Amino acid sequence: MFIAVGSFFSRSRLYRFQKLGGSPITRIFQVLVASMRKSHVKVPDDKTLLYETKDAESNIKGSCKLEHSKTLRFFDKAAVKVEGDHVQRLISPWKLCKVTQVEELKFIVRLLPVWASGIIFSTVYSQMSTMFVLQGNTMDQHMGPNFKIPSASLSLFDTLSVIFWTPVYDRIIVRIARKYTGHERGFTQLQRMGFGLVLSTIAMIVASILEVIRLNYVRRHNYYDLEYIPMSIFWQVPQYFLVGCAEVFTFIGQLEVFYDQALDAMRSL
């Protein structure tokens, strides 16, 4: 950990810093509040009637002006001009928002399904520190006559799997897939995430098969009173390895989606 932190700060001069353009979370809540306040207002069909700065560039630092989209029209209410939008001759951002600001919120809403798909994998990933550990506690943790392996330490194989599959994916799988799909990255980010979810499902199937075998072994030999059964804990290695492989596909694919699709002023989210 200390080596990783030291390496991070030692190269900080080479990083590209983007100046802050205000809090994107604040702008999101401003659109939500303004649209709820104007829930009774009808959105005009002419998009030019919606509020937007007249400048060529957006006044949000680090962002460019966004074109109005026809989806999620309820949030367009936040950009409809009505009486009472001004407070002491100044426009209140909690009552009237620019089109660019509204489109930022629409962008977040469109990405929510992609984010939600990660919940499935996060559920699988959390099993390594819960079910996998409990399962390993009942198995033979000895490696040799005097050395005993903590069941939680088998998560090392997840890390080794990530280290193994990351270069394999970039150097081998992508090149092979590129020949068939014609895609520069071999697969689209969503396809990569889909493969990861399939692999995570297979990992849980493997873990459940091992659990069925373990329970049958206990039942057959009446090992209910033993602290651990004579069944090696290393039978858990395949499920850890599959979770690590799924992590390379799912987590990295999800980060690529967010970074590629994120607006310039919202990448900090």
C-alpha cells in the first residue's frame, strides 16, 4: 500500500489536471428542484424558447454547450421561463436552469441502467468476504503438517486472476475478437460487461456445486462434530479465479463506459 501511494504521488507532476467547474451534484439537484417546482408548467414544442446562455460557450467551466434532446421531457420544465424565476433581478438557479444543465441530468439518468447492472456483480464480488470465507472455515486449511492457511487469505487468487487476465485480455483476446467483430477494442464496453456478468454467474454455479459436494461429504461420513472436514480448501481456488476473471471484464468495462460517455464537467462523479 505504501509503495502504491508513493508511486502515485511521485508521478503527480505528469498528471493532467482539469480545473473544477463547480459541483455537478449541486447542478443536478438544482434541475430536480426547478423541475418539481414547475411540474404544472407545459414544455413548449419550440426548443429555442427554453433558457440557455447566448454565449457560444457554456458558462460551466470545463463543459461545452449541449444540444437539447427530446427524451425525459419532464426535466425540461426546469428550463422553461416563468414569472418568479428572478430573485432581486438575478436568476435563481434553483428556479430556472440552462438547457446544458438539464442535459447533464438527462445524461446521468441514461447511464443509471449501466450503473445498476454493476449491482449484480457487486453482489457476487461480496461473496468472497462472506460466503466463501464461511465455506472455507469448514474445510481443511492445512498446507503441510504445520502450516495453516486462513480461509480469507484465498482472496489472493482473485488478485492473481486479475493480474493474469488483464494482459491476456488486452494482448490476446482483443486481437482475436477484433478479427471477427471489426471493433477497435474487440468488444463494445457493454458486451465486455455482459461477458463479465456471465462469468460471475458461472463462478457462483461453481461455488454452489462445491457447497453441495461439501454438504454431501459431511452427511455421508457424519462429520457434523468436526471443526473442519478432510476436504482441501484449495477446491475453492476455481471460484476465486473465475470471480477475478469476471472482474476484469465487468469493472473495467463499466469504468470505460463511464469515462468514454461522461461529459467533461462530470467525470469527477
